[in-house]
Amino acid sequence: MNYLRTAMLLAGLTALFMGVGYLIGGASGAMIALVIAAATNLFTYWNSDRMVLSMYGAHEVDRSTAPELVGLVAELAGRAGLPMPRVFLMDEAQPNAFATGRNPENAAVAVTTGLMHQLSREELAGVIAHELAHIKHHDTLLMTITATIAGAISMLAQFGMFFGGHRDNNNGPGIVGSILMMILAPLGAMLVQMAISRTREYAADNLGARIVGQPMWLASALVKIEGAAHQVPNFEAERNPATAHMFIINPLSGHGVDNLFATHPSTQNRIAALQQLAAELGAQAAPSVGANENYPPASPWGRSSSRGPWRGPSQGPSRGPWG
């Protein structure tokens, strides 16, 4: 993890927000933008989980409504040394998942019905461990805040274009400057947001693989989710692209390569990193994350099952990553 880089990127995002405010209203506009950013972040801090979960129509489940899923989350949360997060299910065909919440004590893990139908138990464990790693790293609040600020920058830039703005003693950036601001400010916010997301995804993959004890379970899941994400649309994500970076795989169509505009590292690069980790840890050994985080030397499920417990009514048995 590179906390310094993440802090610098978040500071750059806030500075960009203030810069747009300055172009619109001079020094007073920059201060107003700073106040708005602080108020927005404060609101997001207390409401981030409810905002995102409501946006995707997620409903909470428990041991009576989804015993296997909740039991799986509880098992992995215990291995990660985390409080039990709330578990939510999204009625969405695209296999995907995200975590949210302001801290580990107020966290939630949300998975789609498509994820439960298409992944084996081992692969699902890898995905959930990845999301728990985000919670353990306190990424969930950071990723929601970046989405909020990026969206606010876009709206502020459009506001400046509409009203033209003024800069203290002159007539503002003018029509050309306003157009450039409307285009470049959201673009800059998007690039910073993506840079933060990429930094956190690699770290969550690494810790998630260590939590579950098998890096290739997550690698196998990423292959399946990546393939389905380009075939099964997630319409809610398409309407809210600022939240795309919160998912384990980009839910938007057409973002499979690791380029300047990708919200996630390429799946191929992530799998390569997991393969390297698996080689370092040994194919069957559950690793130690740190001096005070020792996990038992066996997978949490005992013998690896090749049949996923959550198949759709017309699907045959799914195969786990070990055949």
C-alpha cells in the first residue's frame, strides 16, 4: 500500500475542486468550493453506505435469508480480524461486488445475484476476501469520497460554464476558458479518481488472497467476472459511472485494458500479481499477513469443492479453480 501516494492524489482532487471554484468566483469562489468539499465529505462520511446501497437497490440479508453467503462472510471476517459487516444482495445479473462504509465497524459487503450464480464457493470466497481487504485498509470511505468529489467537480464545472463566472476584477475565464474548464476539470478529476482506485485494487487483491489463503481462487473469479462484465450490462452502473471504481471489476462496458482511462488495473496484470503471490506462498499454504495476523494452515472450507452452491435453475455445476 502507498498511503502517501493516495493522500497526495486525494489532496490533488480537492485542489482541483478549489481551482474550479477560483475560476468561477476568484479567491472567494475557491473558499466556497473548499467549504462545499468539506461539507460534502462530512455528509459522505456519515451516509456513504446508505447512498451507494440505495443507488443499486441492495437489500440486506441474514442467516435466515442467505445462510451460506452470510456464513461465508462471517468466516472470512473472522480470519481477517474484522467485525462482521452487514451483507447485502443486489438483484443484478452481472457478477460483481463492492464494499462500503465509513469504517470497519460500520461496513457492508454487497454482491450481485449474478456473482452467486456464476462463481464456485472458492471463487466467491476470493471475491469476498478482496472486499474485506478494502474494509481493513479503510478504502471504502476513501473510494466513496473520491466519487463524491469527482461528481461535484463535474457539476461545478458545468455551473461555471452556464454562468460564465468572474475572477475578482476581470470578466472570468471567458467562453473558451469556460468550455475548456467544463471539459478538462472533470477529466482531471476522473484521472485522479482512477489513479486512487488502481492503487487500492492491487493492495486489496494481495491482502484478500492472504485472508482466504489461496490467491488463485481470486484469480479464477476475476477471469469469470471480467468476461461477464462485457456481456451483461449493469444499467444502474451505467447511469452512475462515478461509482464504477468501487466494484471489484469495472461494471461499465468497454474498459478491459490498462490504459489512462481505465478505472481498474487490467485483469491480466492483477492475475499475474496473484500468480506471483501464489508462487511465493505455495499453492496450498495459507499465509501469514503479519506478526500479529496468523491464519490457520488450511483453507477455511476444508476440501476444495468444485461445485458452486449458488447455481441458477438452468445452470449446470460450476467448476472451481482447481478443476
